Amino acid sequence: RPFDLGRVEAPTERARFVEALGGGIFGALIARKAEIQADAQLLGRETDRALHLLGDLLREARPRRWEISADGTDAGGDYVAVEVLNMRFAGPNVPLAPNADPSDGMLDLVCIAEGDREALGDYLEMRLRLAGGALPELARVRAASVRLVAPAGERLHLDDRAWPTGDPVDEPLALEVRCLPGAATVVAG
């Protein structure tokens, strides 16, 4: 089966991704990966610790201005997180794009605004208490190409690692993100 990949280009480097590229609370979460993995920091399984920390980050986050264009359509605004997904999930299995299909030649852009904070927070609490729950559908835009300007001070991630470094970007960073349709092949048996 053909499998899409994402490709991101920044002024000084480029990379491919399988799952997602993004920033905001998910970038901050990945930057604190060592804290999540340390058993002494928080109780519970690693996923539970990640969900707990994501909830804390969500409560503390202040929206930042992102410049965004998805296939030429303006999607910019003030967001606590911006994720360009090839798959359904970001972070600790949070279904930001439940209808994403990694073989359709498109990426899913999900921008989490102030108005989404309560619903996402409630979902994270339900996951922690009940080990399940449904995330209300977030607004998403399907696009083959996304242009982003991440605000200064933002932490970015590429799949499950901090990108381009573990530090927040010093100044606004322009990114070109494209879907690479069928760039890989998955064999299922």
C-alpha cells in the first residue's frame, strides 16, 4: 500500500516526517520528553504522564500569532498549537485528525485556538480518569501544501523529536510543508 510522507523545508534545513510537524503545546511536550520518561517525576504509565503534562501545558499556554497558508488559503491566527498531520494522532495518542489517511496525498492542518482549550482539556482529563474518551472534532483543513511562519519563542517538533533543535526558535521561522504522495510503501500481511 502506498504511504505518504511529509516534507518540511526551513531556511537552513529540510526533513521528512511520518506522523506530524507542529509547535505550541505539543512542541513543548516533546521538549520535556526526559521529564515524561523519568519514573520519579510523575506517577503512572508514560502515556499517562504525557497526558498529565500536556494538560498542564494547555492550561498555561498563551495563544501566539501564526502565519499560515494551506494550499493558498489563509489560515493564520492566534493558536496554542499548530499541527500538520499525516496521521490521526499527535503527542500521546491524541486524535487531532481522526479522519487523516496517510495514503490520500493530503496533510491535515489542525490549529488549536483559545476556543478549543476547554474541549481539549476535558478530553485530556477523561483520558486520565477513564483511559478513554472522545475528543470533540477540531477544525481542520486538508491541504497538499502548507506554509507556516512559527512565532519567535515557539518550540517545534517533527514526529516525536524536537526540531530543528530542542530550543525555542529565536525569531519567526518560515516553513514550507508538503505532502509526498506515496513516498513509501507499507507491506501488510
